[in-house]
Amino acid sequence: MPHLSRRQFLQLSAGVSGSLLLPHVADAAGGEDFPLHKRVGELATICPYCSCGCGLVIATDEHGHISNVEGDPENPINRGILCPKSIAVRQLANSPLRLGKVKYRAPGSNQWEEKSWEWTIEEIAKRVRKARDESFVRTIKVNDKDVTVNRTEGIAWLGGAANNNEDCYLATKLMRALGVVYLEHQARL
Ligand code: SF4
């Protein structure tokens, strides 16, 4: 193998990567088949992966499937920059493994049943109510005196990056009304 100086190596690398990129640039400039040309809709949204809350611009194709994900240059948090994880956001929506219906496995069963959202929401509400009533604490002893606390120690709520301000506001209202004290969010750094 011939010896290359540092300068020759850099010149060669630039030439090779330029020739690899050129066909793609040409496609992007004029090719009808280039996937990014199939955008029919674009919307600005927030990356759901972590509490940084970077802004995304999501493009969809004619079937409503996500065809491209880019950083939103107008978002003041990331100013168009994204980490590699967010590029996989399209898989969240497009994956054939994604569940589109509620699946329920009853206690002791080894079978999953399909359930409606009405049944599911009602069931969750019943179980939250039961857990709250069974774990509700009205008073605790402090220096031999009864102090009113009115709290439940049987429920916890944990928020994540996908919750926006409005979600968090409503969730906090509901949890406080139930007497939940174990209330946390991933973004509380
Ligand atoms: S793009 Fe990366 S850093 Fe930004 S919110 Fe998504 S996962 Fe977090």
C-alpha cells in the first residue's frame, strides 16, 4: 500500500465522500422517485423520547405515513438540531408491531383479550377508585397528636417527556384531588 501524507489522505477522503454524495444530491434536486419528494403534509411537533423536548418537523406521504423527520429550525430549544434517537421516531408510528387496539389479560389468565376503549377507561376508573379508598390515610400521629393529611399512599403518578404543559396541569389537578402525594415527572432535573 502506497504511503499517504496527512494532506493526501484528507484530499482523497474528501474526493471519495463527494463522489458518494453527488448522486443523492442530484436525486434530491430533480429525481421524482426520491422519497423526500413524496411529502404531502408537514407538521411541527415535539420529540417524545426525552425531557429535552426538541422540536420536530414531521412529513407524511400520500398514505398518511411518516416519510421524513427533521429538526425544527424555528424551535428555540433545539434550533433544528436533533440527536440520533429522534430519527427513529417514524418507527413509533409506522412499525407493524405497534398495537392499535387495547389488549387486556385478566388476573390468572394466559390469554390476551381485545377490549374497547369505553370498557378500558371505565375499568381503570374503578380500579383507581378502589386503590384510593383502600389506601386512604386521614390522619397521622405527630408528637402524639393526630394531624390531618388526607392522602393516598397506594397510587403514584409518573409523567414523561410526551406530556405537554396542559397534560401535566390536568394530571396534577386530578392527582391532588385524589390525594396522591407520590407525584413525579421525568423532567424534574
Ligand atoms: S431529539 Fe434527542 S435530545 Fe431531543 S428530545 Fe428527542 S431524544 Fe431528547
